[in-house]
Amino acid sequence: MMRHSFRTTVALCAIAVAAGLAGCSLLPSGFGGGAEKPKPAELPPNAALIAVRPAWTARVGEVNLQLTVNVSGGTITAASSDGTVAAIDAATGRDIWRASVGGPLAAGVGGDGKLAAVVTSANELVALSGGKEAWRQKLPAVAYTAPFVAGARVFVLTADRAVTAFDGRTGRKLWTQQRPGEPLVLRHSGVMLAVGDTLVVGLSGRMAGLDPLTGLVRWEAPLATPRGINDVERLVDLVGSVSRVGNSVCARAFQASVGCVDASRGVVLWTQPANGTEGVHGDDRFVFGTEADGKVIAWKRENGERAWVSDRLQYRGLTAPLALGRSVVIGDNTGLVHMLSREDGTPLNRLTTDGSPVVAAPVLAGNTLVVVTRSGGIYGFVPE
């Protein structure tokens, strides 16, 4: 049974939460032991039905972590594995500032345009303001999810399934909320965002709404229930990115399901079985996701019914998608960026980068589509 993704950069590493240590990578079924892995789907000639022009290229260091590219207005902030953090003007590709936190990172960068925050492999939360270190705090456990910065606070989700809030100006710890869960957790970026005055986080297979001022739990909504005969098979952690439209927040539970929650009430709207490891994105009509075998699926946002399925990109090691206008944008492990029709998944255009894997879901900053690769290339494209 195929239980794991073909993306080598996806964090399929189970870690013992009690020990707080990184564990070993889990290879997909059919990898190793002499078995051949499936061949990536062959691509037809590029249709180029949507005009897109390359706008600029920038670089950070090599990226070997679960990268989160932060977008705030017309600024993108990205980080490399060696601890380089760069704020870049999305219109020109020029550095606004660039800094080093002095050591390798365990999680990508979060920010609000004024304050940026990362987590190092030494379990340190580092806040940067204008490219200068503002403060640094030691965490009790490793974190694989980028910090979330909002409301003059920095929120961190650690691998012991604890959420901790820090004062954005001073770094003082404000509160910690820890919830029970399965004994293993994914080495993968999780879910954390704000919906109104509620901090929404993924805790095991549940979406939870917390009071950002106190950490008290307002509601919990289960998107998946652990099942299986061992701890690895029971992993159902929610993985980022998510699709939010108003109070509707849709997310993926690792290799279990995709579902949507009304975050104003904490009510599950729908769930559907799904076997993927990357987050989702969408619009007011559809929720888009990529499965472990490279299928791309669109679910109707209103009820979770499948709108369409495409197998044109099977076994190509896909990122989470980005809904962009009339297209769905997805990167693959050869550095290609695919633009598919949001209506039926047919190809609209294909963009090239440096040939190394695209390591995060593409993002939109202003009018610029931004893609980051494993080798540290940052590419800006402008749809016309």
C-alpha cells in the first residue's frame, strides 16, 4: 500500500515528541529494496495559453527544510537552511534587507511586514526587525512550522503539540497551551493562522481555535481520526498550507483527508478521504490539492464533492497548489511550474526555473508569482 509521498523534500519523518528529537526519514513504498519507483508522467509540448513573463531572479542559500515563504504586502521574506533570511521587493527582486541568525534553521520564516521570525535547529526562536536581531528565546522543543506573527505577538507551534505566544516587542513569553495527541508527529510544516480574533492551529488531526490573548481553547474540530496498527500509520497531523475564504478554513490531514471548518463556530463543514502530504489552496468555488501519487484534485468548496481529477502530473513530486485567477499553479521536483485550468485541470502554461525541486507552494505577492527552489533560486513571474 502506498503510504508516503514521492517528494523527497516532504517531511515524512516521525519524531518522538517526548524526546523532542528529529527522527529518521521514511521512504515511500517501492523506494529501496531494488524496486523501481514509478516513472514521472511525460509532459506534452507547452500549451502557453496564459501569457507569463519572467520578471526577476534572486537567491538565498540552499533550502533543505520545510520552507514557508512569507508575503506581506509587496514584500516576500524567505529563508535558507543555513540561517540566511532575506526580505525582497516582490516587484523588482531587490533585497530590502538580508541577515543571518547565526545557525541552521528548523522552520521557515513568518512575519507581518515589520517583524520576521524563524526557528533554528538549536530550538531558538529568533525575531528580526529591519534585518537586525530584535530578540531570541529558547524553545522547549523543536518546531517545524514557521512562526506566525500577528497582533504584536509571535506564535510558535512546537513538536510537542504546544502553542506558545511571545510578546513581539520584547520576546517575553505570554502563555503556552499544550494539547494531547499521538506519540509521533510529522517533521512537516503545520497549520497556524488568524481568523478574526481567533488563532487557528492544527493539533494532531484537529483544527483548534484559541484565544490569542490567553491561549484558552475556544473550539476543536476533528478533520481526521488516527487509525492503523502502529504509530506511524496513525499520523494524521494537519499540514499547511490552507485555503481560507471568510470563516471557511480548509486543510489537509496527512494521508487521511481534506476538509473544511467554519472557524467562527468550530464546526466541521465536510471532510473527504484524501491521500496526500502537502497543503491545499483554493477560492470561493473550489479547494485544490495534490495527492501523494501526483494526482491533482479539485473539491467543491460548498460540499466537498469532487469537481475534477487530473493525472497529467503523476509521480512528479508536486508542491501544494496556489489558486491564481483562472489557473492552479503547482511546482514539481524538476523545477517546473505548472499552470492548470481551475475549471478542469487542463494545462495552460509551464514555467522553468533552475532544474532543482520547487520546495514550497508558489505564492502571490502583489502582481508577482514567486517560486523558490531547492538550490536557493527565487523566481518572480508576472502573468499578463
